[in-house]
Amino acid sequence: MTFNRAQLPHQIGDEVWFVRAGHNQRYITCPDCCGTMALTVIMGDGTQVSIDCECCREGVYTRGEIKVYDWHCSAACAEVTGIRIGKDTTTYTFTGGPVYIAPERVFATKEEAELEATKVLAEHTQEEHDRINKLKDPKGRMKTWAWNATYHRSRIRRAEQELAYHQSKLAVAKAKAKTPEAE
């Protein structure tokens, strides 16, 4: 199949508008534990237990902080300096550096590009919101803070029962042991 450049909406030398997007990375205090890396859970009987914060404890998030991205998008104007036609993709190149943009992201007017920039910013903002929410439960189980406290308390009870069982077995062995006076 042959491709004809005339089929493209913009040609070399045209002044066009496109969406320029980027982000700034920064760290913020963990919104769940306020930087303490622990949470206090009040159980149904009024007792309080302290558990690790699930939001900031994983990976590089060990300082009571989480990494966030502030996205910014704007419409930019440039002259088309080249058209790259590949097997599966076509991109435009522009003045001012090696910027490669797909034809569906290139617009004839500033208004169209600004509308697209608004959409792109909303998508990136939602993705960032979803990413932060997944920090709390990376495996997707949607367990609550109370579940964590309940789970660890049940493990403590089980360990205490096993300890008591094994201590009782040692007590039986001590009771049956020969005393030196019996010899």
C-alpha cells in the first residue's frame, strides 16, 4: 500500500497548534498518617492499636511522604518541519526541537488545541488521583485500615494459643522427668 502525504491534513511549512504536556514531581506529607508512618485504629471494644501506614510504607515511600505529579498542559504553536511516516505510525516534527506528535493531536486552530489540552489535563489528573488511591492497596483488595488491625490481632491470638500449647507440652515432659532423689 502506498501512502500519499497529500492525505494528511497538515503539510510541511504549515503553522499548526498542538498540545504540550508535562509534569513536575514533588513529595507531599502522606495524607493518611500525616507523616508519622503509623495509624491508630480504635477497635469496637475501645482499645487502640497502632498499625503501619499502607499509603507511604511501600517502595520509596518510606519517609512519611508520597510522590505526586502536578500536570500542566497548554496549546503550542509551531511550524511543521517534517513528516515521519513509519510502518504503523505517522508523526509530525516541528521547529524548536525534536517534538514528534501524532496527526490526531495536531490542530489547525488554537481553540481546538486548547480544548484538547483541557481534556488531556483532566485525563492526567484523574490518572494521578487513581495512582495515589492505589498506593493504599497496591494489590487491589480494597482492605480497610480496620481489616489490617483485625488481621494482626487474630494472628497474635493464634500465636498465643500455639505458645500456650507448646508450653503445656513442655510442662508434661517436666512432670514426667526423673528426679535425682528417685535414684
